[in-house]
Amino acid sequence: MKINFEAVEIYADIAKKHFLKLDAREQFADLIYKNATGIKAHELALKIYHSQGETEFSEEECFLIRQYANSFCTPGFIDAVNALFEASG
């Protein structure tokens, strides 16, 4: 699946009427780097940090992205990540 962490649409309200388009690469990569464990987390953090535009992520990486978002992020970012995966089918 291709994900563009340079332009993540994060909801600004619970009604999901407004959103901000943000470059989430550094913040999300830092979050994984500081809080997750293992070499897979390390590699994923670096891949997200160095990504440019739409980047292909494996099924396992997508699983980890969702897991880390759900474990460490704000509800608005969790909803944004879930929306990315729902849009891809």
C-alpha cells in the first residue's frame, strides 16, 4: 500500500468537518523510534522519516503503522491513519 506521510489529513474536530494537512514524517517516525522496540520498528521509523511522497509499505509495515498509531498517537491521528487504510479498500 502506498502512503504519503508528507500530506496526512488530520481531523481538527470530532465531527470530522475540518482537517489539517500536515507533514507527519518526522513526528510519527520519532514516536516509533522512541517508543517501539525491535529492528522492525527501527527500520519502519527510518523508512517513514526518509519517505518522499507516496511510498510503498508492505502488509506487515501497514500492520505496524496501525499498531503504533493506535498505541501512541492522539485520536485525531488514529482516525487519519484509519482513513488512509479504509480509502485503499
